[in-house]
Amino acid sequence: MKYFLFIVVFFVSFGSRAQVNQTDIYELEKKNSDDYFTVLPADEAGVIIFRDTDNYKKGDLWQVVSLDTALNERWNNELTIDGKYKFKGYDLKNSELYLLFRDGELEKSDYHLMAINILDGDVTRYDIKNEIALELSHITMLSDRMILAGYVNLSPTLVDYKLGSDQFEVVPGFFKDRSNVVDLRGNNNGTFNVVTLEKDYEGTFLRLRTYSDEGDILFEREVQTADDYKLLSAKSSGFIDGNIAISGTFGLRNSKYAVGIYLAIVKPEGQKNLVKYFRFSDFEHFFDYMRPKRAARLRAKLARRTAKGKDFHYSSRLLLHEIRKSPRGFVLAAEIYDPDFKGYYGPGYYYGYIGQDQIERDNRAAQSYAKHPSTLQNVDDADHFEYLESIIFELDKNGELLWDNSFKIEDVETNTLEQVVQFSMEGDLINMIYKTDEELRFKTIQESQLVEEKNLPIKLINEYDKIIHTYKGTGKSEYWYGNNFLIWGYHKVENKVETEKRNRSVLFVNKVVFD
């Protein structure tokens, strides 16, 4: 009897952790001619939504909407910006949304920064004098300043703007000409990291610099990489156990495709950096997205070559997007994707040519930084992206692979290269989620084991609502806070019970909770 009772209690407890509910829904009407919104989760401050309306009334009108954590609308404001200003990028920091504009197209033009408080809607504007011909590539906000990265005459350059001052200051540090800025990120302690990919006579290497919030360099270290491999991307972590990790994809010397993932743990001066390489064939679940027969053939080929002591290189396109601290080391996530160059240019459009202005408007809602994907990804000319699978894995503090798992992605295309599957960590469980046009798909795993996988329809406000049209290539899932996520996008809804307005076209935002 005691044994039976134990089984029942365990089952109820385990099952309750896998309940997924769409608890709140927000809708905002969108006319066919309206520009698209950007939707950003702002932790427990709520959600911020914004767009350029492309309407001009004594200036260019921007619409900004703030929601609380129950998706109730706090405020919905129109902001005017001088029509001569060109939008360059945005960031979110400490319940403030920052929108950056430049006065015209010239790289030496002055800048204008708007800081919008998510809670009360207060707006602070900053005019910034500029004499630096910076080809902008990255933006990040710290507590009281903005850091821009880019290129001056092909040489990487950082500039620092302290809120309330009137001009940029160049951040000190020598950067090699024709090297690449591959990552810029702020850390939780007010410092920030810059990662560059550089080249000398002996080959390529990564260089990590960590700066104080005032732009003073605190740490600089080279990370040598294997001569046989070509690095294709890099992303840094915050401080984890006193060190900073850098991870990304690598390929063979003359290839544009990735053959694996590397992890570099950058140690203090005097200690040896740790660099580990993992080929895709090292992962148990990497081939799960393929048809079973093809996956079986590849695994058999891997076994044969391994038995002969030979390497097996399977190449693919892979975007690595997350490095998180785990109790045993690091959890990393990445996605397999295919770029498409056929001419699909935006939501609701089919193959064929449309204007450059429309392309920029369609892409804007997915741009978290000022630039398109790193040139190292070799997808500059891609029109849109199809996603195949998300892989997630844990490494210990010595860079050894502990486990891996995967989540097949179906029916997802985007206009810019971005993270599709989001995840949260709850003890030894990991919840993964993404959206398609009409479905929410989630998977809960426990290391390499499946706990639950399910597809749910996107919940609508009215029980008699029916989706009759979706806008392709728009919307996504977002990790929010705790075990809460957002899914958002655009659809046209029909309600035959409604007497006045049976059809409506809306931006929707749904809160998704793992209980």
C-alpha cells in the first residue's frame, strides 16, 4: 500500500510541472497598411511594444505601448521624432526602452536618443554630437551609458555615450585593422565585453576585452583556436564562476558551413584558457530532425569511420544563441537553419520584387541590434530563413559534454536570422517553446530524456473566434521571466457570432505559463 501511494504522489507532482496555459491575451488592431510592431519582454516590468507608424504630423510618429505582466495596457502613446532622423537600433535596460536615431545617412552625422520609461511613459531625449565616421554594427545599454561598436575605415572602434553628456567618447583599446567585431554585451555588474575575431601570420584568434562602465579596460586576453578550423560565430557569457565563456560555431578552413560548436573558457592572465570542440556527430540527438532512414545512414557512417579511427564531418548552418550558467557548468542552445535567396521579402508577400523601403520595414521588427547577421555567417543576401531543429546541451566546468537533446522545428520561416526556440530552466527540467502560424509547440526535457511534447492551438480572446489568415514571417516566442513566455504575431480573425465587426486584423500577444 505504501508503495502504491508513493507512485501516485510522484505522478501527480511530476504531471503538475508540465501544465502549460495561455493565461492572458492582448490584441492591438493592425490595418493592412500599418507598419509592423516590435514586441519586447521586459522581465517583471512587463512588455513594451513599438513601431514607426510612417505617419507624419509635424514629424515622424512612433507608437509605443506598455503592458503589465497580466498584459493589461498601462499606456499607449504617440511620440514624434524629426522626420530627418533615421532609425538605427534599440536596446532595453532597467525598465527603459532606448531608441537610437541618426541625423541623415552620413556616418559622421549627429545622433538622437530617446529613453522611454516602461512604467510611466516618461520620455527623455538626448542630442549627441558626433565627429566619428562609425559604420554602426552593435548597440548595448549599460546603467547610465550607451556603447556603440562598429568600424572606422575597416578598423573596429568602440564609442561611449554617457547619458546627459553632449558627445561620444572613443573607448580606448587597440584593434587590428580588418578584424571583426563578433559580440558586444553588457554584464550584470555594469561591465561589458567585446569579442573580436582577428588574424595574424600564425592564423586567426579571438580577443576578449572586458571594460568598466566608464570605458576603462579591465581585462584583455587572446584565445587561440585550432588552425584546422574556421570560426563562424562567437557569443560571450557574463561572468560564470569568475570566468567568461565564449562559444560559437566552426567550420573547415574553406567552408561557409559549420561542422561543430566550440566552447572557450577564458581564464585570468597566467592560467591556460580552455577550448573544446564538438563536432555535430558528437551529439546523440543532432540528427533527430531528419527522416529516420537518413538519420540511420548517417549514424552508421559515423560508427564505421569511428571504428577506423577517422573523423566524420557533417556540415550544416547553425546559429548559436544562448550560453547560460547551470549548476554543473553551462547550458548552450543553437538552431539549425537554411537561408533562402529566392526573393521572398516580407510578411504577406510572395516571391517577387518589392521596394527596399518595404524590405527594411519588414525586417525592422526582428532587429535587436543595428546590424544584420554577422558577415561570418555568410547569409547577407538571404531573403528569409527556414528552421529545422533546436539543439540544447550541457557542458561541465571543464567543457565536457554531459548530455544533449533536440526539438524539431516545423513550419517556421523568418525574415531575419534570429532565435526561434526559447527555453527556461526549472531544477533539472528544461521547458522549450516556439510558435508557428497557428500553434504553440512545447517540449519539456530532463537532460536527454523526453518528459512531454505537445502542440496547442494559439488561444484567441473569444471562444467563437477563428483564425482565417496569418501574416507569414512575423512574430515569435520570447522567454519572459521565471517560467513565463510570450508568443506574438499577426493574424486576421473571424467571429460569425459578432453582429457589428465580424473580422479583425490584429497584433496578438499571449502569455504562456509553465505551472
